[in-house]
Amino acid sequence: MEVTLGPGETHYLAHVMRARTGAAIALFNAESGEWRARLTLAGRAPARARIEDLLRPPCPEPDLWLVFALLKRVASELVVQKATELGVAAILPVLAGHGVAERFNHGRAAVIAREAAEQCERLSLPVIHSPRPLAAVLAGWPERRRLIAAIERAAPGTPAPRPAPGPAALLVGPEGGFTPAELDALSAHPFVERASLGPRILRAETAAIAGLALLQVPSSPL
């Protein structure tokens, strides 16, 4: 079977990898898995490839979302990259009181997620949502999905994020932390679980990475 590659893949193979007709490549998606393929037409758009052998079958991935307050452009892009590498199924940027009001480049974020998935050999891509106010996200939240809110300066004894069966999400606030009104709103929802990432005040992008890792490590010592 032959498949036609998209403009982005064609450009990457021709101008970055300098691949020529006959070169072996790997093609993947979440539904079909990863396959060895061979270019039958390269150097012009659209490139084509012949599917040969199955390298990896599809496999289940964690039903884990990341909700994060928008940061400055470089930090937000880092969060998208690392969340993709850590296997999140969806990324939801939110507008928070102390957040950054910079525009979120959805197309750029999608490219970063695709490149991160390719680099870490992930078969699927996260769904990336457009930014919405935190209050709107909470109002429409699916109540069967745990929302673990990483709270800086949490009260002593607040547990670290812990993995558990079923759908879950991690919420990370902006660099300035949640406002008192936002903390009150979080407390009003029964699906919200407060969590601590330790005694140090982490940068928001660091908190996202640490929290997502903790939610996927059953035997975490923290």
C-alpha cells in the first residue's frame, strides 16, 4: 500500500533529512502504530511512501490532561513540548488572574507537539485547546475526571500528586500563583484535589513537568 505524505512531512524529508527515493522511513499514528516504509517519490510535493512492515502496534496511553495558565511564549512552548513527551492526551491553556496575556499561537504549538512526539517516539499527538478563562474551564469540567491542582505554599500535610485509576488532569497556575478568588473557586468544586510539589516555589513550567511525572510514577517516594 502506498500513502501520500503531507506538505510538512514532504518538506522535512526533502530539506532537513535530504531523503531520496528508496530511503527507508518510519510512519506512525495512534490508530495504526508504527510502520517501516520506503519512499517511492521524494524531492517533490507530495512525497509518497510504500508501507512495508509493522514495527510497533498501537498501545494504550494515559488519560491524563494538562491545564496550565498561559506563560510567556518561550515558557508556554516548553510546557507544550514536555507535556507531549510525558504523554498527556490533551493540553488546555487557561487565562488566570496573574497569568500572561500573550497570544497563544495554536499552529506553532501543534508543530512543537508533533516534533516532540517524533523525537520521543510517541505514536499519538495531544489535543491542544484554545485558551479559555479558568472559570469557564471549571464550569464545564467533566466531573468524573480528577483535577489535581498544584498549589504553591500549600498547607502542611498537603499530599503530592498521586496516580490513580481513571481519567485525571493536572492544573498548574501562573508564575504569580492563583488569586484568592481562584483558590476559593477551586475549593468549591468537588472534583478538585489540592496537591503540593514540595517546599520550594517552582517556576510554572517546572511545576508542570514535575507534576505530570509524579502522576505517572506509582512508587514515587514523594
